[in-house]
Amino acid sequence: MPRRRGPGQIRAVIGLVNSAADGAGDEDVTPSRIAASIRACLDEIEGASPPRRRVRAYLLEALDAVHDGMPADHVAMLLYAALGVLTEP
């Protein structure tokens, strides 16, 4: 996956989660890959100025949800919330 920044990176993770939810049969879309993508978003947020605490909180919750085996729609909801905070004026 090409390196994306900010909202584009979160949208890419949402795409992965949606693929998993749709049962696309893509063996590359695993919980481990989704978790790694969320961690990459967290790394990007860490370096962001000013810090985005709410975005980080949603991303951490999404990561926990993946690790807990929560349904893909729950993970996607958290990612959409992070995206909304990141793109709000």
C-alpha cells in the first residue's frame, strides 16, 4: 500500500475494514494487517502538530476493537469518527 498521510491514510484503513466486512475473500485483509495499518495512522498522528488527542483516542479504540475481535462495522465506526475529527474545520 502506498504511503498516505492524514485523512487519506485513515480512508485506506476504512477500505481495508470494509473489504473484510464484505467478505471479499482477500487473504491479505487480515486483522493483523488492519491493526498494522491503524498503528501506522497512530504513528502519523504522533508526529502531527498540533496533537490530535481525539483522533488518537478513536484510533486506539479501533486498534483495541480489532484485537478484541469486534465486528468490522464497529471498527469502521471508530475510524469514521477519527476521520471526522481530523477533517473538521
